[in-house]
Amino acid sequence: MKRLALALVLLAGQAAAEDQPEAQRVLSLGGSVTEIVYALGEEARLIGRDTTSNWPPEANALPDVGYVRALSPEGVLSVAPDLIIAEDGAGPPEAVAVLQSAGVAFVSVAERYDAEGVLDKVDAVAEALGVPDKGRALHDKLAAELQAALGRAQAVGEPKKVLFVLSLQGGRVMAGGADTAADGIIRLAGAQNAMPGVQGYKPVTDEAVIAAAPDVILMMRRGDEQADADANGGSSHTAAKQAVLAMPALAQTPAGRAGAVVMMDGLKLLGFGPRTGEAAVELHDLIYAGS
């Protein structure tokens, strides 16, 4: 109740968001949503972003209201948005309820980890911004890129098995299973998830890793890690690869024996935004290089 009262005080005297035909103070929550806003050419309307919104680089100059899944109404309202466009899962739910009760237009964009899901997301953001023509143009461009990725995927004979390693915690692999962005992008790249029986991102046993027998191990490369490595003359890819191959269970897999560890930028790989077609082609080439 205290937060709700504060929210109402902050918005007192302002017109209700629904009464504004074209919102000019847009807050984007979620890296893919922010990317779509930029891809639509509507970035001039952005007045804030969440912590995960770090592409394109210009987005980092916007005020950061916090992590998309751990928002505070006070932080969000401090930038005085008249429209919030958020990835599905933004929250916590009580924070979203406060914002909606305060009269801020709040659009939640559904998340699906397939080609149609990406296109639907573009359509939803364009509709929320009131730019249908730009939305159709971006939709068509991305659809063509995804179709090209699909063509590559369909040309594959026997699909390789890919194990997505989110992290190495306490000597155990945190793997990406079904119903994850990792699973979706692996399939778009024409490969097979090595952990289809796991739901979500879960720690898995050494026995499960060995039994999965992945041909390729896939990991995220974070921008800050790469920057640090470049600054110090080192390679974040090499260090991460060495850490993976040092784990006995991973070393015993076909991927481990072949040293087949590939890395991609995390937001590009898992964001399911405007770069997804490009990401699928890039991942395909990394997985099947030399095949």
C-alpha cells in the first residue's frame, strides 16, 4: 500500500497514459524489446531501459531502472514514463500491479522461442508504439532472415547434438533444456539440444552429461568479459574453453575430446529479438564449421 500511495503521488496531475495518442516517454524493459524499439527507428522516444538492455551500445546512455525481473515501482516511476513495454516475465508481479494501478500504460510482450515468436514480438512492439508501417517493414526483413536460417538448417544431414552450458557452479553443469531460449536457438541453427529431457535451466549430474554425448558445447560470451580480456591482451573464449574442458564429465564427451566449444554474445544468442536470424546463421556456422 505504501508503494501504491507513492506511485499515485508521483503521477498526480498527469494525464492518464491511455489518453495519450502517441506516448513520447517510453520505457523498455527487456533486451529484446529495447533492440526492437531501436530497429524500428523509434529510439528517440525512449527515456529509460532495464539492466539487460545493452544493445545497441547507444542504449547504455539511457537511465537504468534496474533488472527486468526485480523492479521497484519507485525506480520505474522516477523516469516518468507514459508507456512501458516489457518482456513477458517482467516483475515482480506486485511491482507491475502498482504501475498499472498508477495509470501507466503497461504492455507485456509474449515470449516464445521460435521464429513465429520473434515476428509476433516485433508486431506487438510496433503496435504498442503506433508505427504499423515500420513494424511491417521490420517483420518482413526479419522473416526473410529467419527463412534463410531455416534453409541452412534444413540442409543439414544428421543434426549435431549441442549442450548449452549456462554456467559451471560448484563443479556441476547448469544446462539449458526444453522450453528455453537456448533450446530455441539451437533448433533454429539446425542442431539438436543434447538435454531435451531437462526442463528449463537446471544443474545436471556428471552421468547425465556423459550420457548426453554432445558433439558441441555452447556457451555465452558476455560483452564485459570480452572487453576485460581485450584490455588485458587475453582471451575470454580461451579461458572459458579451458575451464569447460577441465571438467572430467565434459572432457569425456565427444565435444570434450574434440575441443568443440563455441561461444556467442549472450544477448544476441538468447535474446530472440531483431538479430535472431543473424544469430541462427552464425551459430549454424560455428556448430558445423569443417563439417
